[in-house]
Amino acid sequence: MAATEDEQHDSAEAAAPTPGGEGQASWTRSEWDRMWHPSMWLREPPRQHTMHAWHIVAIVALTGYANIIANAVLNPWWHIPFNLGILGVALAIARHAGVTVPDLGYCRDRFGRGIAVGGIVMGVIVIGVIIGVAIPTTREFFYDDRVIERSTVVILFDALVRIPIATAFYEETLFRGVLFGMFVRRWTPLWAAVAANLLFGLWHILPTLDTLETNPAGGMLDGVAGVVAAAIGSVGGTALAGFAFLWLRLRANSTVAPVLAHIATNSLALLAALFVVRVIG
């Protein structure tokens, strides 16, 4: 009986050396298709890759550097070229460590599945945002000082250009593609997910503290205790969001799915805030 296209891919991936020249592809495409299922979460990598410690150190250090520069030094107008440059370096490190295209979640033949899964999530988020704006009690959370103080053109640029490229595509490729793709070559999917999403949570401490005074929810927190609570809440909340994004990436076997969900989460909230501030008033 003739082998299916996926079986042919699996055989080629298992036999082919990785770009780093050490070992073989860790998980086959068929295994990636099933990795979303709980039965796979504690499974050891079938072909464990001998990744150098410096690959892990380098990618974590690069992530920390990028986070500090983007949030504490760089003007937001430079976020797109800077973030794409950082992502290029991250991909180079990952490829040198042997990470394959399936590890990154960007197989072309899984794009359609990623669009379908991500599109469903986008639809649900659209409905949730509409309900949130329609109810007076929840509408007040959309009154964001960042929207009040900035022009409509800038807000639209952020929602339609900067967030999709410099936030959603950048962060999903970095955390659900590069970092998870590297970690899962050495650890079980569950522990790889814990490591990648903990870093994703820590990644959001600086932006959370930066927007604490301008976000309506920030008014509920005062003093050092409030700042600490905000930081802990940010790490916990965004780490949980990271698990949700990762589940979408695994369910679709495509990083396209969480990219679309991330765009919907961030951009739609900003557009809703713009509507509340400029139209409803």
C-alpha cells in the first residue's frame, strides 16, 4: 500500500539531519498533529536532540534583552523593525540548534487549519467584545487613557499594523514557535509548555507596570503592594493565556492559529476602546 504524504514527510524528517548537524528531527509531523491531546503531554521526545546549553542561554538572554529595550528604551514607532530583527536572530539560533519548520509551526500545508482554528477564536472574541461594549457595567473598562490621549490615526495604526506585526506575529513566533520548538526537543510537551509560558508571563511584567496608571483597572491598585500584585497577576494571567495560545497552536499544528487569536485579543480591545471613547463618549 502506498505511503501517505504525511508518512513520507515523517520518514524524510526522521532520516534527515538537522541544520545544526546534530541528530535528527525530534518529532514527526504526525506526532505534532497529535501533540494537543493529553496522551502526548508527558511523552519524552522520541529522538531527543543534543542541544547545546548555549542555545538555551542565548535564546533566553535575547528574549530578556528584547523585552527591556522595547519597553524601557525604544520609541514605539521603532517596534516593528526592532522586533522583526530580534525575531530574525531568534530564528537563526533556533535553526542552528536544529529546530525544524514543523517545530516552529509554519508548515505550509497546515496554514489552512491554522486559519480555520484561529478564525473561530476570532469570531468568539468579536462577540465577547461587542457584548462587553454593550453592557454599561463592563463598558467602563474600555475607557483607556492611551486612547484618550492619542489621535485616532495612531490608534488605528497600532490596532491594524503595529499589533498584528510587532506583537501578535512576533510574540507567537517567538514563544509558541521558537521557544516551545526548542524546549520540546529536550523535554516533554508539558514541561516545554511550562518553561515557554513562564517566560511569556515574565515578558509582560514591564508593559504591565508601564500601563498601570493609564489602564482603568490600575486604579484599583495602590502602593508597593499594588505594584507587586499587578506584577504577579500579570505573570500568572499571561502565562495562562500562553497555555491557551499554545493549545491553539498544537490543535491546528500551526502557529497561524494563535497569531490570529492574539491579533483579535489585542487589536479588537483597542478598537473597542476607540469606539467607546470617540463614538459613545
